[in-house]
Amino acid sequence: MPPKGSKIARLENQFTDDRVLRGYLERVLPPDVRTDIRPEMEALSRLAGDELYDLQLADRTSRPELTQ
């Protein structure tokens, strides 16, 4: 496991880098819908590849605990 605080991989924007997802959305969504959702998809993908990824790495050694 890498030292605490170091990243296993560098993640860029997960939406703009995923040609398969973009191709799928081009096939199933009308152009106006794709245009409308693009800013939110890019923002969410930046968040997933940066802040949320960092939080996941920081919590990597935590074990789930069942509480009832």
C-alpha cells in the first residue's frame, strides 16, 4: 500500500476521459439533453477524480462495522 497521502493513480476528469461513456450518452440522449447535463457531468467527474478520490484513499484502511 502506498504511503498515507500518496495517490495510487492520478485521476483526471472521469467524464471527459471516458470515451465509452460519452459515446453511450451520444447514442441514448438527445443533443439538447447532452448539452444541458454536460457542465454538471464535468463538475461531478472533477469531484470524483479529486476530492472524493482523496477521501476514499484516506479511508482505505478503515474496516466496515455492523451496528444494530
